[in-house]
Amino acid sequence: MKFKFKYTDKIVGGFVLTALLTVVFIAIIVAINNKVFVKKYVFKTQFTDAVGLTTTTPIIFKGFEIGRIRSYKLNERDMIDADFEIYEEYRDRIKTNTVLHKARNILGGSTTINLFQGEVQGKLTEEKGFVPSLNTMEGNERIEQYKIKMSGDAIASVLANFDNLLYKLTNENNYEKSALFKTLDNFSLASEQLVYLLTDVEKIVKKLEADPQLKGGGTLVSAVQNISNLTQEAAVTINQLNHTLALTDSLLLAYKNPDGLVRKMVDPTGEEIFKPLDKSLQEMAGSLDKLNRLLSYIDAKTPETLILVDEAKATLKQTRRTMEGISNNPFIRGGITPERVVEPAGEKVRMNINEVIE
């Protein structure tokens, strides 16, 4: 007996239809994941090499995939011109303050392109506009102008900073305002100028030493000898000038003190006039002091002296009368002549010697 499936065609058709639906579903999922149905905006950029670049290399901004590389080619200047597309929802991220950096993961070997934005706001870049990469001159100008900082993945940030540093160090037309690069650039220029200067000096020295007219070894040796002689003469002149200045200072100091100047002119040693005169003045001062003490003593003893003088006068007067009485004895002549005694009207006035002196 033969075994026969019923509805074989329907079963086979069902499997085929299921397979087709599965394929379509997978294709739709892939298309959605690849943003096939999303509107895209195309922009241009430039890289120094195409290592790791593919037409599916993603463009990452803060961990989100915002676009992909569309195509790339080598131009006449041996640079890589690339077109990349940005999804519609991230269109407003592409501004004049953005740069791209192609980073290669050392561990995984994959390549991603990171988008960095600056702190300073920029204008919206037109479609098919140019967005420079980090290791180009335009990219470095944007970094300085818009203060762009490398952020995101740690390894990518380190690599971006390292690439930027290498570019600045190897770029001959670097106008970076950093002190390091300015110092290196100035040092390089100074080294070149020093080489030229040493070359010129060597040529001049050879010409000077090759002068056959001088026996001393050339113009250079003669010039050195002349300089040595001039130096010695200048030293002698300076010593004389110092002596003259010292005398001038002494004269100026003397004119500032006229008394001292007169003394030096009249009696320089002081032995002839000033010292004897000073001694005489000192002795005179001592005599005046003694006289002053004598006058003070006399002034203190004046009342007693006046009393003694009055008593002496009275005694002398009485003696005179006695003598007159004796001479006019009544037995001899007519006796003593009567005399009217006049008493003093007031107290005796004592003379103050100090007042008289004053």
C-alpha cells in the first residue's frame, strides 16, 4: 500500500511563505538598525590617512552613533577626502564649533570617528559643508577658537589629545599660543640665528688675522693691544679724576662752613693766635668769676661796713671837737665853739654795688 501526504503543496507553500516573511522581517530590522528609512545629511571632512576607515565606520557623539562614513578617496595632496552622513535627529549637532577625530581602539582594533564640540557656541553648518578633523590645521584653529575639549571614552580622549600634541609638535607652521610651543619655536629660531652669527664671526676673525701689514698677528691682535693700552691710560686718568673729586669735595665742605674756612686761612695750626687767645679768654673768665664772688661778699657785708664808717665819722668828729676844745681852752683862748648838731632826717641809704655795675 502506498503512503501519500495529503495537502503537500499547502504545507510546502506555508514553509516557503514563513521563510520569506522571516527574511523580510530580518531585512526590515536590519534596515531600521542601519537607519535606512531615516533622512540623512551629507557633510565632508578630511583625514591624514585611511587606516581603519570603511564605508560603515560609525561617527560617535557622547556614546551615540549619529552617522557613518559614506565614502572616501585619496586627493592630489595625499590627504583623504571623506563624505559622511548624519542622521536627521542629530542634524543640529553639526556646527562650526565641531571637529572630528579618527580613533583606533588598540585592544579591539576597531576604528571609530568621534565628534567633539566646543564650549563656545557656533553656527549651524550647511549641508555638504566641511567639518575638519582634529589633526589638521583647520581643526587646530577651531580648537583654539571655540575652546574644544576632548571628552567621551577615556582611551579615545587620551588618543585624541596625544594626536593633537603630536600634530602641533610636528607641524612647522604652528601658531599655537601655548608657552611650550612658543618656547620651542623661539629656541629653534634662536639656534638658526646663532649658527649664522657664529659663521659670520668666524669669517671676520679669519679676515682680521690674515692682515699681512701687521707683525703682531693681524688687525685683531693690534686692536686688542690698543684696547689694553687704552684701558691702562683710562685707569690712570680715573685715579687722577678721583683725587680731583676728593679735593673738590673737601673745598665744598669748607665753603659750607665759613668759620672753619676763615680759621684755616688766618691761623691753620692754631698755635699763633687761636690757642693763646683761647687761654686768655679762659683766664679772664676765671678773674670775672672771682670778681663776681668778691662783689657778692662786699654786697653782703655792706650794712656792717656802713655802721663802722658812721661810728668812725662820729669818733673823728668828737676827736676834732676835743682837739678844738683843747686848742680853744678858756684858760688859753675862748673855749669850745658851740656847734649846732643836726640829726639825720631819715635812714641811711645803702648803695648797691650790683645796681651801680648794672
